[in-house]
Amino acid sequence: MKIISTVLYFLVIPFALSAYPDVCSEIAKNPSLFIKQYHDKDGFKKFDIDNDGILNDIHCKWAGTANIGTCYYLSKNNQKIYFGGDDNDNRIWGDIFFIKYNKFSYFLNAKNKNEPLFLSDLDGKICKFSSKVIEKLIPKSTFEYSKDLCNAVENNDLTKISYIKFLKKPNKTIKPSFQINTELFKNSPQWNFPKKIAQFDYNNDGTKNNILEISYQSSAGRGCIHNYFDELDENGKSKQSEILSKVRDLINCGGEYNTFFKYNNLIYFKHREKNYDISRNTYKVYLLKNNNIQTVCDYKQELVVEVEK
């Protein structure tokens, strides 16, 4: 069975479970819809977590830059009973939803409303879920050659595209033109690390430029890393490039996958992000020209959720 939403697609894979197959398969069909219908929003305060018909006092809190959570309920003898943790310390690394389905109480751990992790009751985990994303680059009709280009990038066809190689080491004194406000981020340290230099016509104006690749890293939350680019002047010093600043503003954390490549004598920028929440992934191709950023390949994803056997 396949249920299609306006944004995401969900697929249920047949499986055999000794118990609770109905609730697990119903979640996998469309997690966000299931949560919307069966999540008890008051569960963070009162919830019949032990299925005895009496509401229990629930206490949950999230703390730290990684936003790690803990939940417990008070037993009949007023003892704290922790539940819902992803590890032996009962830490919750994502979201937790209090589910009332067919008169039974459950709690669902998830990365987000589209990516469930596991369903539990007080006896333990009932079923686990896995999510994968099927990605597709979508050609823009404004570029007559975009279909061939997008297919070449998607299939990594090196007979049609060639990636720019950054090989030259930068001067140790180089500082990126984009400077982090260290006072603003003093509680969550962030760093810029110059990597390598390449010379190419990144903005397709007929002139080759020295371009510096920079690694951005942050310790905030779960930790964060991505790469961006800066233009160097004739003295090897960083200078502010308006179009590269615009490109940098498009980039979020999601790994050092951003790169430039050549196709039919023009240079293109591939923007790639891979996130812990895979529904937040990004994959696009841009042409930088006349100080404008033009989208050549847009992005579409299908999120597939399966109940693990």
C-alpha cells in the first residue's frame, strides 16, 4: 500500500510481529498523520502510561545545546520511573509523542514527525522503524540543457562533468572575510578553517579567480559542519564577494559536500546537505552569473518509512 501526501511519500513493507502489528503498520503508513490523529498533547503532564485507567503525573524536560531530554512518571508509591530513553541512561535524543490508539497507551520516539524511531510501552520497545530518502534532481525548464546536466550530476557521470579540485594550500595568515561573532557564540564555540585554494571562473564572467574553500564547524546542539567558499585578491588575501556571500547564506549544516564543477564550458555550484533528520536534506545545482544565483536543478525527495523485521 502506498499513501502519497503533497510533499512526502510513505511505503509500508509487509512484516511479521508477534504483537502490536496494527499500530506499528499504521504509524509507518504516514507517521505525521498518525501523530496528528493519536498524539495526546496533554501527555507531557498527565497520561495513563501504565494502561490502568488512571492518569499518571508525567515530567519531561530537555536541556543543553544538544537538547537532550528525559521523561519520568510518578508511580503509585511516588517513585520516579524513567521511560522513553534511547540509551541506558534514558536520554531522549529526538522527540517523544504520547500515543493513545485503540484504547492503549504508547510512547513514540522519533527524529521528527516524519521519521519515527521506535514505539514502546512500559514493557519495552514494541517495534522499530527505519527511514530512507529517495532523492531526485528536477531540471528547470528555463535551461534547455538542464535535464542532461541534472542527470549527469545525479549519476556522477564524469564523462560530462568535472569537479574543480582544490589543491593549493592557503597562507597561514588568511582569515575568511566572514567572521563569526565570538561573543555571540561564546557558549557554543564555532570555527572557520581555511582548507585549499583553486583557480577557476566561478561566476562565469570570463576571468579566473582564486577561490578558498573553508570548513565551518560548530559545537552547538549535536555539532555541525559544512563548507563554503571565499574569493581571494591578487595578494592572496580574503575579500568580500557579493555573490559568494549570497551562496553562503543558502548553506546550512549538513556536511562538507558543497562543490563546484564544469559542464559544457560553464562552472556550476552543487549545494548538498545530508542531515540527521533526512527529511531536511538538500540537493541543488546553481549557476552563478551576472551576480545572480540561478537554479538549474531543483530538489525532490520521497521519504520511505519501514517497520524493521
